[in-house]
Amino acid sequence: MPQIFHRSTNLISRLSIYGAAFFVILAGYVLYALSGSPYVTDVNQPKDQPVPFSHRHHASELGIDCRYCHTSVETSAFAGLPPTQTCMTCHSQIWTNAAMLEPVRASYQNNKALQWTRVNAVPDFVYFNHSIHIAKGIGCTTCHGPIGDMPLTWAAKSMQMSWCLDCHRNPEKYVRPKEYVFNPAYDPPSNQLELGRELVKKYKIKSLTDCWTCHR
């Protein structure tokens, strides 16, 4: 019986199969890389705000405690955003005519809250509680990055599940003494792992990685 297909068909078939497999792997890698890119996560991308608020100026240069503005961070799931009255505590006395603060003055006069844009937010299907993390010695900069150096606020971490799980599996890498939780200039010591293991025991931190911990 004469040969129906040319011998080169075998090579073409193999190349097609390998090529398809390579394409699937490449496509998967591209999608994975894209999902973690700043284009999707907004990491390191400052967002427009009604007022160009500087954490570097307020938290680092002036030494204002995080809890002065984020009043519920120790007692609630939500850290809280400051009402205009908090801003006007100072700005009714200083920088009273600054053009950039006109939205703050208008908000105060009209009794209408400023519409701040959330920078760090987890999806609606994820449960997160600020207060328990604060109580266990997880500092602001652990999740929010070098917030004390930010002239404008941006997300420093992806807030993706793999990032959360890294801390939940290895809390000793991130926990710090509670007196430094709100210190924007805190620098982990060289013996962080040794210190972290001691603090994990002291603060009774559990490595919670069950799905229901965050997806309730």
C-alpha cells in the first residue's frame, strides 16, 4: 500500500504538539505574571485624592501618631479614615489659606465628607481585621510598606493571597515588639527570626492557614 502522508508529516505533527504545549505553558506564565503586576495590583501607583496628603510630612516629619487619624485601628476591622474635623484641628490654625487645602475647608464649612480613594483594600470575599493584627505585633509598615516615606500614598504590597499566606505561615519573619507597631521608621533587627520566634510564643500567635480564616 503506498504511503499516504509524506515522512515530513511526522515532524510537523511533533512540532505542532510540542508547540501547543509550549504555548499553553507560556500563556499560563504570562497570565500569572500579569496578575501580580502593578497594572493589576496598583502596587507603587499613587492614586488621585481630593487633597495630596503626605504621610511623610505628617507621620515622619511632624511625628503624628497613626492612631490620631486612624482612630479605630486597634479596636475595629477597619482602620478608619479621619473626618474633616480631625484635619481642621490643626489646619484651622496653620496653612489656613493654602490653596491645596481648599477642599478641606469646603468640606468643613459644608459639613460634607471628603471622598478619599481607598489605596489598600482586600476583595469583598476576604475577611480582614486590623485590630487582631495590631494586637499580635504586626506593624503598619509590614503591610503598608514605608508609609512614613511616602509624599503621596500608594499600595506597597499586592494584597494577594500568596502574600498573606507567607506571613500566616511564617509570622516570626514579621512580628515586632508591640511598642514599635506604629513606628513608621522601624527597621527589623539582624536577629529578627530569633526575636520573632520569642514574640510568637509571647503573643500566642497561631499559624492560621485554613480557608475559613479569611473566607467566612
